Amino acid sequence: GNLEDYEETVKKAKEAWKVWADIPAPKRGEIVRQIGDALRQKIKVLGSLVSLEMGKIFVEGVGEVQEYVDVCDYAVGLSRMIGGPILPSERPGHALIEQWNPVGLVGVITAFNFPVAVYGWNSAIAMICGNACLWKGAPTTSLVSVAVTKIISKVLEDNKLPGAICSLVCGGADIGTAMARDERMDLLSFTGSTKVGKQVALMVQERFGRSLLELGGNNAIIVFEDADLNLVIPSALFAAVGTAGQRCTTARRLFLHESIHDEVVAKLAKAYAQVRIGDPWDSETLYGPLHTKEAVKMFLDAVEQAKQQGGSVVCGGKVINRPGNYVEPTIVTGLPHNAPIVHTETFAPILYVLKFKEEEEVFAWNNEVKQGLSSSIFTKDLGRIFRWLGPKGSDCGIVNVNIPTSGAEIGGAFGGEKHTGGGRESGSDSWKLYMRRST
């Protein structure tokens, strides 16, 4: 789409909002329930399309659509529950009410790595709150954006509602910039890199708009000497290699207590050697290609920098000789915790393995990177677990114990601190971000 298409779409979405805002919230929930059902019916073909266009394995593609389905179910219940308290007034015969109203039009800019789920988290919740949505998916996954929008618009139109309640403009940076600068976007939810997120945040802030940012992650797993290694090895593998390292919650740093360092590295390298690499549509495949040729170049550059900064490649580090953007899942050891490359989020399957001695130092190392999305520790020490969850523990939005960094549940608020942007999507009280409060 070009800027004229964008202009026309915004006008249609704004008109559609007037219809949508008048519908009672539980009735809006019923429409969202039907959207969830429509996605259920198309889950395999849509999951297949995600695999084709993004490159993630089929089971992950289906799992991503399932997340949208789950969020629809969650939103249905929420549509009968959102609201504010009636508070005691200090004035006799008066009532103090907190009324929550929709913001209006929610712009949603999503990234290539989760071309369905992230829009689902935003749109299902935004819709039951009474908002219209305007979506700009990643330019490299536009087929997925079109397919999802067609499924939604059919449900809306079958219910005699305007399809423009959930509008779509496919496009590049010009459309994204227009959305960020547009006063008619009452909330802009942006998922992507920290670099682009910063530009979006400044444009939105300049017009005193509202933004919800889901940006980069440089996530760490910390393994203490008392950890159950039978849990650690598959968890670290899944967190570092899953989606070919292209999740914002991918594990990029693995801190191992010095007493178990060599043993874990040896076991992990053995596990890496067993990863089945191949066609994402093949049910045997665990690991598919990177999304673009640019990603392959970034991977090679990062491996080179890691070597220059004193790292040793234990396994991987090369491009795989076959058609497509395939690279070897990679483990690098021997770098200091503060090496520049370790502090850089490379969206590729490179895991930096680092040694530590004490709890206090490793908690500080977890927190010293600019991003603050997800984090994990593996330990059986109950005191340590509560310190990790406490004020001097992890500074991330997602704090895990004895599970990997890369799983999230729709019932909890998803997002992170610092350069991750501070946004929260999906569960808990994230619905409040899609509404405005009147006291």
C-alpha cells in the first residue's frame, strides 16, 4: 500500500470505530470468540503459511496461530470483567467512579518473527476494549497479514459489522512513519528492533501520543552448581536454537558456575550436534532457515567479532551449504561478560557461554545489558529463587525459574524494561493500555 491507500484506510477505520464503540463489551467479546473459532478452523493452513513466509518450523507456525486463538478465548472472558472501582467520596451524597473508555484507533506494527501472534495479542484485547485496529505487518510476511485480515473481516461482515474495524495496510517504513506521526492513531503498538523502536517512540512522543513498545532482548540463562542438568541442557538448547534464534526472548547469554562449566558445554555441544536441520514443513525438522540473506550476513559478522574479541567457537559458526538462508547453530565460549559482542543482540542462533563464581556478580551481569526482556535461573536453592525474583534480582519483565527464557503465557503481561521499551501485552491488566481512564 502507498500513502493514499493509508489515508483512505485510516478514514474507514475511524468511521468503523463509531459503530464498534457503541456495541456492549460482552457483545464485542462474542465477535472476538467467533474470530478465535475462525482461526481454529484455518489453523493448519495458516501455520503452514507462517512456515512458508517466515521460515519457522511448521509446529511453531501452528503454535503461533494457537496463541491468537488462546488470546481470543482470554479476551472473551475479559469482555465481561473490565472496569474500574467506585471509590468512597469525601463529599456527602457523591460518588467517585473510575470509568474506562476505549482510546479509539490502535495502530499495530508487528515484526517478521511472529507475524500472527503479536497482532493477536494486541487486536483481541484492543477489540474487546472497544477500539478499532490498523495493522501494518512486516513487509516480508505480507501474505500472512492479508490471510489473517481476511479471516477477521469475514467474521465482522457476517455479523453485519464493517470489516474496517480491523484494517490492514501492507507497506514499508513510509507507512510506519505515517502511523507514528499520525494524531489519529490514539495508541501505537510497535514490535521490532530497539533502533527502530526508538525512532517510533520519539515521533509518537513529539505529538504527545501513546506508544506501547516491545523491542529487543539480550536474555540470559544462569545455571548454578546445584542445578538439575537434565533440565538445563534441553532448556538452553530450546531457548537458544528455537526459531533459529529469531525470538526476542531467545537465550543469547548462558552463565555457568565455574564448577560445572566444562561439563555443561560438552553436553550442550553434543545436543547441538543432534539438532535436525531442514525444510520447515518437514515434521522431523527442529531447526529451519534464517528469515533473510541480511540475517545470514549479520550472523557471520557476529561470529567474526566474537573471535576477534577472544571467543572460541565450540560448534557451528558457518553457513550451511544448501539452498536457503541456513546457518549452523553456534556456541561461543571464553568471552568476558562485558565483551561488546555479548552486549549486542544479534538476531541469530549464537549462544555466548560465560563463567561466573558468585550469585551477586552474576545477577549484576544479567542486568548490565541495555535490554530487559526475559531471564532464567536454574537452581534448587529456595532463598536464591526469592532473591532472583526480588528487588535486587532480575530487572527483566519476564523472570523465570528452572524453565527457559523463550516461553511466555498469554495469561501474564508480556514485555520488558529498559531498552525493551517498557510495553506490556496480552494478559494481567495489559488491557488498561488500550483504554483511557476518566475519574
